[in-house]
Amino acid sequence: MKDVVDFKKAKDERGIHDLERTIDKLRNNLRDLINMNDQYKKLLADQADKIIKLEKENKDLKEERSDYYGAS
């Protein structure tokens, strides 16, 4: 009598040598890293915008102060 191989069961019993699971885990990790990278890029862009606004505000305040002290 021939042995009958249950491929679904055999696939689940491969353990650490299951390349399909390893590849899926790597794909998920890569997707997560790409999402994190996108979030950090957005955060960095927001911070850069805030810095530019604060620098402009600082420049305007310096000009105001200079005008105030120059007028007296």
C-alpha cells in the first residue's frame, strides 16, 4: 500500500524551514518598515515647515523690535 501524503498537514509541519512563512514574514516586515519610513518622512516635513515658520516669525519680530527702537 502506498503512503498517502497530506500536503496541507506537511506544509504546516515544516517548522523553521518553511520558506513560504519566512517569505511572508519578511514581506510583512518590509511593508511595516516602508509605512514607518513614510510616517517619518511626513513628520520630518511637518517639522521642517514649523521651523521655517518660526524662523520667519523670529525675523519679523527682530524687524519690529529694530523699528521700535530705531523710532525712539
